[in-house]
Amino acid sequence: MNRRLTLPTEAASQPPVSYIPTPTAAYRQHRKAAEVVLEPGPPRTGLGAEPLPVPFGLGARVLMWKQDPSVGEIGTRKVFLPGLVLDGPRDARITFGQPGIDAVSPNAFGDYVTMPDTPQFDAVHTYAVVRQTLTMYQRALAGASGDSPLPWQWNDSANTAPLVIYPYGLPNVMNAFYSRNQACLKFGDFVPLGQAARMYTCRSFDIVSHETAHAVLDGLKPQWLLADNPPQTGAPHEAFGDMTAIFLTLSQLDQCEAIVAQTKARLHDKTFLADIAEQFGLALGRPNGLRNADNDITLSQAGTEVHALSQVFTGAIYDVLADLFALARAPEHKDDAVVLHQVGTTLRGLVLRALIAAPDHAASYADVVNAMLRLAVDDGLPVATRNAIRNRFVQRQVVQGPLDQDHVAGVDLLPGVQDAPGAVQDRRACCGTMNLAEYYDVEGLLDVERQLLTKWCAEHGRAGGAPAAPSP
Ligand SMILES: [Zn+2]
């Protein structure tokens, strides 16, 4: 088929939207002719409902940043989202709610393809990353593990309210957060010091998937987000955010291919996979993103600092990923990108299910790792996979165990470094979610002050029931 080739010099001068492949006239003619004799009929929902009008039953194409906008080799790509996507965009679980910006309507093909750097593009991009994240984890639980819609924390049989997205929810704020009380994700935008261009956190693939992960995990383990938990219970929340950005990247074959090409299949080389929130990191002068998953931090180095603790878990999982990829590679038989995609699928399933299997309150890192190992046995994964998981978490001081023997199925590993009794979480370096007042017992703190005030008043002759002082 004839396709118009674009010269590199010409491509460089075109806006990103011009990269969308467009069917040729000959192909369109062929499709029209085929439709005459091969009319598939209107799509059906499968729920016994009336047939849906075309094109809504077919899913939607969207144009989105597939990594941070600063990762030039990925840029914008067109993506197909299966399922019903309506004006907003919105679906049953996620909706766009930014005041002052009209809902985005689909084009004639039912697609949401808009120009980058516009409010419409930001709405579509943010929705798409949230949708992809939720779908990825729903798929991880599909089949043998038992399907789950992964409800939001507030969902019950009487409340199916969706998660609301505010791409510009925090103007002039260098942050983003998930709020349970507001049932939403809010993203900040700001002008970095010494720079002219405004930076929008909603445009970051990593930041949007990170915040969505907080919402997903809060629906599964509502106690974990509360600040009165031990540090090793709060840290998985932050780690899950960063791991989700990695898993969502690995769920997309084009990104796997780019990572393989960038690193020559060596995941410990510098790669956008390990660099989390690159554009935000650059704004702060950090060349490896806001965080780097390919780190060597241990539990004893992290202490009670939840952000550092989260890096320990994310770093161990990144090491396991690199190990499993190296073990599974067989370039003479299978493309490296396909293998990386498969390894990512396996690991994200283990992590999600291990988090679910861990205790609902005061879970420790060792609880999660032992759950991963039990699930690996249940799934019939090779002992080399279990060895890699055990060894990397032994190196991080999460569990104890020999590094030179095979993992023994059915025997939980002893914890390594544990939280000290009564240890309090230090969340200062975490993302906006972990620092929201709603996850702290702030009313309890205010009550302490109120009780002191009551005591002082009683001791100083200001008995209760006295007439209130006149208003000024
Ligand atoms: Zn976070």
C-alpha cells in the first residue's frame, strides 16, 4: 500500500498531532467497498440493552502524552481505549470535572483527538492515564484471581460515584493529590523558578498514574493511608504510586520497545522507565526525574522517612524487574520488547495481589514480600523468580534469608529491619496525597488543645454556662 513518507526535516517542523497515521485514499475506498458486503451490524453492549449507536459502542481513540512531555522520544501517541467513553471525557468510574472548561466532545469518529497544550488535550490526556491505570489493575485481577471492578474507597451498593479529575485543580501549586473526602484527583501547575513556561503536572504520565494508584490502593486498603499507621504501612502507598507509573509504562508495547532500544536491553542503564516524573524533576534541577526507581537505598538508611522508605520498596521491585527480564530474555526466539511486556505483567500482578493479601492494618514490608512469594508459588512461577524476589528484598533488609540457596516454598521469611515500637511516619517529602490533613487525626490534635483550654478556664473561674461575651 502506498504511504506518504515524511522526511525527517519536514517531520521536525510539524506539530506532534501530524504524526497520527492516516489511512490512504485507496485504503478508505477498499474499506467502503468491504462494508457493502461485510456490514458487521451495530455493536451491542452484551448486557441485553438496546444496540448502541455507532461509534459509541466501539471505544474511543485518544491522543495523549505517553510519557512526560520532556521525554522526546515518546511524545504524543494515539491510543485506543476500549469501552464507552462519553463527553468529558467520562465513563462510569471516572469523570472530568474542571470548572470553567467545557467538557470535550468526541469528533465524528467518536474519538478525542485534540491539539497538545490546550485544555481539551489536558482533559483527555489526564482521563486516559487514569482510565488506563484502572483498566491495567482490573486486568491483573481478572481470571483465576477473581474479577474485581476495584471500587473507589467511597463506593458501596448505594454509592457508585466516580472519581472526579481536575487537571487544573491546584493553580500555582507545585503538587498533585488524591483526596478521598473530595472523591477526586487534583493536579497543580506552576512556573518553575527562573523559567518562562508553566509546568502542568496533569501532563505527566508518571504523576497522573502515581496519584491514580493512591486512589486504587485506598479502595483496597482504606486504613493504610491514615498517618497513625507505622512507617512501613504508609510507605507502600507511596511506592505503589511510583511502581504503577513503571507498570503502566510496561503495559504498552511501544514503550517497551523504546526502553529496550534506549538501554540495549539493560534496565540498569539510564532510562525513562526508572526516572519518575522527568519534567517535574527537570524543573527542580534533577536530571533523573523527581525520583529514580533504580536506587540502592536500604531500610536502615531510610528510617521513618516515608518517601525514602517507599524508594526502598520501589528500588527492590525495579531490581527484581531487571533480574526477571534478564532471566527471561531469549532474543533468538522472542522480541525483547515482548518479553519485557510479559515480565511487567507478571510482576504487577504479584505486587497488586500481595498488597491485597497483606494485613488491613499495620502491614509491614515483610508481610507484602512473603505474600508475593506465596503467590509466586501458587502461580507455579519458576524458583529462579522466587529467588530473585527474595534476594533483592534481603539486600534491602526487608526480609532475612540465604542468598545462595533456592527459596523454600511454604516457609515465610523472617522480617529484616522493622519499625521501632511507636515509630511515627515522617511524610514531609511525600506527594500531596500523603500530606493531606484528611489522613491525619487533626481533629484529635485540636481536641487536645480544646481540653487544655477547658481545664484552664475551669481553674481560673470561667465556669461553663456564663453569658457569652458580646460580639465586637
Ligand atoms: Zn504519592
